[in-house]
Amino acid sequence: MKFPLHLNLSTSKFELAGLLIEYGFLSEDLYYDRYGGLQAEWERAKPIIYGIRKQWNEPRFRENFEILAKRGHDWLEKHPPKVSGE
């Protein structure tokens, strides 16, 4: 399986953001307040990433992106919208 270039470019930035948050170089609050939880992006990429992990025998491939999305989901649950939208 070849990893599509467009998917590589988009998921690599999420992978980097996950690492930066994990090691304290980027504020989790700042990131999720700006970009949201990334659920849609993760759900679109997940089947391909899981397939690559299996085919390439690389269980850690894009793991920080996956963690970023899971943490984003939790963050969104704890932080309701600041405005009502009305």
C-alpha cells in the first residue's frame, strides 16, 4: 500500500502537533481552541493509517495523530463553545 501524498502532508502536520503537545512545546488549550478536536480528519484517515500499520508492520505509524484526535475529543467535551451562535 502506498501512502497518498495529500494524506501524508495533512497527517504529518497532525503527527507533529501531537508530538509538540505531548512534550509541552505547544499548549493543548491553544491548539484545540483554534483547530477543534480533529475527529473528522482522523475518521477519514483512520482506515488508511490502520491498513498501513498492518501492511508495513509499523504499529506506531501516525500514533501521535491518533492520540491528538482522542485528546481533542476529550478536550471538546470539557470545553463547551464560548458563544451560542445566535
